[in-house]
Amino acid sequence: MEQAVKIDMIDGSKSFGEKNVLKKINLTIEKGQFVAIIGKSGSGKSTLLRLVADLENLTSGELLFNNTPLKESKVNITMMYQDSRLLPWKKIIDNVGLGLDGQWKDKAAGVLDSVGLLGYKDEWPSTLSGGQKQRVALARALIHEPSLLMLDEPLSALDAFTRLEMQNLIEEIWQNNGFTALLVTHDVREAIRLADRIVLIEEGQIAMDIVIDAPRPRHFSENNLALLEEQVLERIMYGEVQERMKKIK
Amino acid sequence: MRKTWFNRFLPWIIPIIILVVWQVVAALEIVTPSLFPSPLSVLVSGWQLTVSGELFTHVGASLSRAVIGMLIGGLIGFALGIMNGLSDTSYRLSDTTIQMIRNIPHLALLPLVIVWLGIDESAKIFLVVLGVLFPIYVNTFHGIRNVDPGLVEMGRMYKLKGWKLFKAVLLPGALPSIFVGVRYALGVMWLTLIVAETIPTEQGIGYLATNAREFMQTDIIILSIIIYALLGKLADLIAQFGENRALKWNASYNKEL
């Protein structure tokens, strides 16, 4: 496995026309760290993810991967989206091997096995459930042996049970492979379960940055995690209360 | 089992009723048989033309015009659709012109085509080319433009570029729409051919019908019309077969038709 990547964003700003979506963000993510980015819709958290994934370019500021500018670094980034984005016209195994050359079939079968879907390798994606499709998307992301795995609300469309299963799977795979992981989510509990660190984005700025060092696997009845969840939620909501107060005045 | 047998039979009930009624009415000789031949006499003249080999000459001539015209027009339409679907520059350059030409009813060009190209094969094929080009162009273009941008972004993330991206994402995504264009174009192809074959010629189903008109052979005129209908249905079946094979990943094509 390729070495995990260290990410530095220095004074990173992004605007679309007149709208400043991100304002001078300074953020360092250590090698192998699992960081959750939370925030309300429109806070700029997805833009931050897309910048790091090289799907958007910074308006100003710098983005470094292992101390080299993003465009020059040869870092292997893969991504899981909210929808699985499997190609419906390719069999499962061919979806996993997308973009690979040479002898990849055995490797693809191995990765499919690790997400528990080897038996489905010759099926069409349309025959799979939502959770199974996301497992395939995870396999497709893993086969490239990423140094950085981006997770853009990958579990938000799944039912509660499947979501728990997937959280366990993602945690296990991250622990075994040691890549850097960046998770964007609405779900505070999910962030606390999975992440080493939670970054809250509000109006294009980092509003909170906390480290969670509770041992894994995490249980909400231990280490005051339930209390932490409540505090984080309160912090997010408190901001909103302030906003409303301002408007009333 | 009985259900499938019944379902297979179902589409044929109405044609069979029409045939029976037609035969009965013709046998009553309300209208003189030379104007209103019975299905049997159409069948007999069909058989005679088959035995003499004439039918194959004419059907062959029409088929070759259809196929050549469809291939040339289809390829041009496909190529233009792909180009304009992929490139905004190409789209801005050529789409307006293509749309202007598309809005001319191509059959209205018949007199001009005769003057310019004469009355030989090229005139007929040219009309077919013109007829099939636009449905394939429009549907290919929209197919490419409507490929889910999320899939394209995903493909780029997995290092697919240029030809690989086209082959893995864009073309298969556009294929359902392209097939709609092909099936529509097949209809236009036969329609154009029927009109084009009224240009004086010595071979083809159109010639068979025109010639029969001169001699008041109503049965052969009707035979020609039926042959057009059968060929049209056959072409559509072949297109449908290709569609089902190429789109078998798509759940809505998976059911037996």
C-alpha cells in the first residue's frame, strides 16, 4: 500500500462568482488521520472536499500534499459519493476494475471478497440493493490502493442498519490499510464513531476543530461519547440560534 | 406456459381478422376483382413473382438502396452527433446549420435532386441519406449530452480520459437514445424509399408498383405495399434485437418483448 498522505491547506479560499464559499481556510491533516467534516448544507464542506479531491481549483491560497502542490503530487485519491455511481452497463467486477490495465481480475475479485460481495461479481448493478452498491463503490475505491480516501456522505442514503454495517466496514478497512480518510457527513454520531478529529465548517470558515481519542471500536455508552455528540450538536445549533437573534434585532 | 403462448398469439389476432374479412368481402365481388383483389390472388401473384425470381431482383434492389442510404446517413448523423455532443465549439459551429437543413422536408427536394443527380441510384440513395441523417444526429447528440455528469466525474476520478472515457462512460450512456434514433430513422428510411422509387427506375419495389399501375394489376400494387410493410417490420425487429442485446444491463429492456 502506498504511503498515506499529509494534507496542508494554507489560506485556502474559493469563490463562485461573487459568492465566497470558503474563506482563508487553514487546515492540516496528518498522514493516516481519519477526519470528519461536518456542517450544515451550504456551509462549504462539500466544496472543501471537492478542492482536496482536485475536482475544483482554489481561488487563492495553497493546497499541499506531502508538502508538494496538489497539481504536481502524484497522490492516489479515490472517492465514494452519496450515490454509488456504478456504471449500470458494466458487470460488478468490471465496475470495480474501472480504469485499470493489465491483469486486474484477480485483484478485483479479492477486493470484492473483502467487502463481502464476491458472489455478485457477474451481476448487473441494477440487481443490487443500495447498501450493496455502496460496498461495490468502496471496493472500486480500494482497488487503487489510495493514499487518500474521500467519503462524500456515502452512507446518508442508506437505512440505519446498513449504515451501521458500512461504518464498521469502513473503519475496519481504514485500520487495515492506513490511508488518510476525509469524511463529509451530516451525521454527528457517524463522525464521532469513525473520526479521529471533527472539523465543523460554518459559513466557509472552520468554526470548531476537536480531536476524539476514544479507543476503537467505539460504543456510545462509554467515554462520554453520547455527551460529546450532544455538545457538538448544541454547538451547531447554537450558531443557528445566534443567527436568528441577529435577524430579530 | 399457456399464458406465454396466448401472449405470443395476441398481436396476430387483428391482422388475421382483417385478412378473413378482406377475403370474404372480395369473394362477394361487390367491387370488380381487378380493382379489389382478394388476399388469395395477391398471394398467388406473389408466388408467381417469387418463382420467376423477379421478386428477389426488386426486393434486392430496394434493400440495397435502403441499406446503403442508412449506412451513409447513419454514420454521418452519428459522427456529427458525437462531435457536437462532445465539443461545444463544434456544436456552436454546426448545429444551427444542421437544424436549418433538418427543417426542410427532405422529400420536397425530390425535383431538385432529380435535376442535379439525375434519375439513377445516387438520387434515391441521396434522399435516403438525407432522411435518416437527422433523427440519428439529434438522438446521438442528446444521448451524449444527457449522460449523467456524476458518472463522467467519477470516470475522470478513476483516470479515464479521452477514448477510454468515451468507451466506458459516454457511448454506453448515450446508447439508449441512439437506438431510439436508429428505430425512428428506419421508419423514415422506408418512407423515403417509397417516394424515391417513384423516380423512374427499372428495379425495386417502387418500380413493381408503378409498373403494375400501368397495367391495372391491383394485386401487385397491394403486394408491393405489403412487402414494404414486411420489410419495415423486419428492420424494426432487427433493430429491437440489437437494442435488447446492447442494453441488456438496463432493467427496462430485460423483460421479454
